[in-house]
Amino acid sequence: MIQPFPSRLTKHLQSLVESGTDSIIHQYVPTTAENDSAPDDLSDPIGDDKHSPVAGIVHRYPDRVLLLPVKVCAAYCRFCFRRETVGQTPVDLTDDELNAAFHYIETHKEVWEVILSGGDPLILKPEKLGHILDRIESIDHVQVLRIHTRLPVQDPQRITDSLAAVLHRRKALYVVLHVNHADELTPETDAALDRLHKAGCVLLSQSVLLKGVNDDAKTLETLFRALVIRRIKPYYLHHPDKAQGTAHFRLPIAAGQKLMKVLRWKVSGLCQPTYVLDIPHGFGKVPIMPSYLRADHKIEDCSGEIHDYKDD
Ligand SMILES: *Cc1c(COP(=O)(O)O)cnc(C)c1O
Ligand code: SF4
């Protein structure tokens, strides 16, 4: 039995849906395909549970942890990989849980970077987010802060000056924007991104490769170029995770690699994210880029021609 995943849109997205923007409709409007469970669908597709030492912390890699302070988003993406936890109750970490999470980070000196994810951390009230960031920034061994968000494309007006002000930090703060199609980069979103840049945030993007939304070279090229001209560096292109009821969004890895090959030739290196797969059951993210190197002292160029290369 698949747990129902809430449906929620913001006014901003609603107006894009009403104007018939297919890429937004496919990402946000539920369909009956969600009721179908594929045999290899998983309820915890990337194995967060087994790497969660205390509530709200996922510590899978040595030098970085995820802190998940909130489990709601402004709108719910139908392909969400955390659909079993996001949008369900309980919603926020309690103060005690937050303190225990801070304590975990304080006592793990190997933690060089803290990544706020969720849910959408930017949905928190500026004072609360500021308090969390102050606490993390005050930990000496934490040198880098990162926030994963979709709010600038889901509800850009919520990136207010007072929210941007709490993102202005002494330590490096990276904001990774989840965006899957250039249609999401509206003038309102541009204004929100501008406020983030002015606050000194470094902007990167992550996108999910989604069947019927962005699984063709032209759409990806347009998206990555649109990001780079906005001073946002495409960071990851995620192969979709095997979350329950999302099989209709998935495509073979070979298809994604073919797209990456087309982009490698046609498009500036600045526009190239790393294509990654989060291995099911918590084994972590790995690059799944096409390989150009052949075993037998040969290398393939972007047009598919093979050349000699003696690797010594
Ligand atoms: C994706 C992820 C990170 C961040 O990985 P990067 O490769 O540094 O972007 C960190 N922790 C967990 C548990 C993750 O799933
Ligand atoms: S914004 Fe992220 S966490 Fe929220 S519903 Fe979309 S994919 Fe899931």
C-alpha cells in the first residue's frame, strides 16, 4: 500500500499550471500513475534511516552531515525521493531534538560541512533559521554551510530581504537550488535569486532527470545555459531515485548518459553538472557519467571516433 503523498501548490506555481506550462504540470499535479508500485520501488530509497544517529541528522559521508530541521515544503513534487517523510507529521524538529542535533555536530570534529535539507529549510521563519545558522556557524570545525532549497522556484516572494539577511554569513554559505526546467526561472524567481546573491550566497543547482519533463538534450541545454547566465553553477544531475509510485518518471541510466554525451560536445563546460546516482539502501552518491576511456589504450572523442592513447 503506497502512502498517499500530499498535493500542494503555491500561488506562483498555480499560475504557471493555469497558463498551461507542461513542465510544471508534470512535476506537481498528481496523476493516477502514482498509485502504481513498481516491484523495485523503495520506501526509504536512499537509506537515510540507517545513517541517522539522532533525529534530524543523516551522517553518511565522513566530512559532512545533513541536518533536516523541517519536513514540509512550499509545494510537493510528485517524484519526491523523501515522499515517505516529507509532508507527513511530525513536521518540525523540537527544540530538544535540535539541541541534540547540534550536540552531535559539536562532538563530531570530522564534520567540516553542514547541509540543511528537508523539507525546505528556507520555509522556516527567518529568526528560527538565523538561530540554527548561528549555532552551526559557531562550531569551529564546521567551515562550510550549505542549504538545499526549492523555495526560489516554488514561492519566490518568500525569499524576502529579512530571509536573505540571515543568510549573510561570515563562513561560506552555498545555496543549492533544485530546478528541473528553464520554465521555472521566472522574473519573480530571478528577483529572489538576486536577493540571495546580494546576501553573498554562492549559488549552485541540482536537477533531477525526469521522463516527460527534461529528458531531452535541448531542454537540458536550455536549463543549464539559463542557470549559468544567472551565475548559478549546475552541480548535480540526479538520476531519479526509486521512491514509491514514481516509476513513470524514471528512464534508463544509458539514456541519461547519452544526453550527457550530447551536452559534453555542444555546451560549455560551465553548463555540465555531474550525473549522479544515489545507490539504493544508503551506499551513497556516485557519478554515473559516460566513460570515454577504453580498456585497450584507446579513447573515444565527443563525436564517437576512437583514438590511441597510451596511458603510462
Ligand atoms: C547528497 C548527500 C550529501 C551531499 O553530498 P555531496 O556529494 O557533498 O553534495 C550529504 N549527505 C547525505 C546523506 C546525502 O544524501
Ligand atoms: S522540494 Fe524536494 S523535498 Fe520537497 S517535495 Fe520537492 S523533491 Fe521533495
